[in-house]
Amino acid sequence: MAQPILRTDRLLMAPLADRHLDLEVHLDADPEVLRYLWGRARSREEVTASHAERTAAAHRVDGLGHWMAFRADRDATPAETEDTFVGLMMLPPAHGPDRPDDPSVSELGYRLVRRCWRQGLAGEASRALLRHAFDTVGQSRVIAQTMAVNAGSRGVMESVGLRYVRTFFPVWDDPLPGSELGEVEYEMTREMWRSVS
């Protein structure tokens, strides 16, 4: 199954493709967008390397990967421009040093351009990704992680029904301010999704 185009009332989410690289560069050029990830803007070379990793992840588990979100009415197809661009939405297979690869577990994420903050768009996109994960792909669990101090991202996770699982303390070479409070993980299981959908 290829990654589908996903639609919500206000968004069209297109599977990440090479044509989107300049928008990714634009997104990651804002240090505030990356405040809880890198704490600084990223270079074009860094974003290009991440883009290659993201597009490769789309082939690990059918239907999972990354999407670029654009503003659009439900029935409209927007031009994929900087003016309509909302952000990068993520649902790749979960992986990491503390978790074995499990193709039935994916990781929810979102990164929005600053002009689209506080409009409910991250939650709207996240609900669409959760629906896709459980109803289409058949995932058993979706997790999401962020810095404990990232109140905005935690608020999105809670608003879409994810539950807090744990706080953990990774070791960073160059820790960001607030990292001493750790990272948090939230989750939604298939059973939780069935009870709320």
C-alpha cells in the first residue's frame, strides 16, 4: 500500500516527495520551530540528509511515512506553495535505541510553520494520521515523544487522546535548555482508538 493523500476539513496532506525539499528547508530555517528538537535553524545540507532518511522510511512499512500539509478546503487541491504550506506531519515506523523495531508501532509527529501555530491544525492532522494508522494500516500502537518542557506539543498529544506513558532521560552530546527535565512519551493503542473513534 502506498502512502495515500489524506484530507481533513482544512488540510490536504500529500506524501513527502522530492518536490517538497525547499519547503522542508524553509520550515527548518526557523529556530523557533526547532526549539525543542535542535535548538537552532538547520542548514540546507542537514535538511537534505533528513529528507533522504524520511523518504527512505516510507518504504519500511507500507502506508507509513511523512506528509506535507497544505491548507485546502476538503474538496480543493491546493497549489503546493509556501503560502499554503502548513508543515511536516510524521507517522514513520517507531525506532530507537530503547525500542526494538516493531512494524506494528509507529511514531506520531508534527512540525508546523510558525504562522500556523495555535490554530488546531496539528491536532487536526494528528487525528487524520491516527485514523490512518489504526483503520487503514492496522497499527497496534502509536507513540509520540517530546521534551517534557514542550507544553504546546504535549497539549496536542493530550487533545487527540494520547495518554502519558513515561518520562525518560536520554544522554545528549549538546543538551538543549530544559533537557534536564527529560523527555516524555505518550501513546494510543488500537483498543484506545476503538473506544474514542
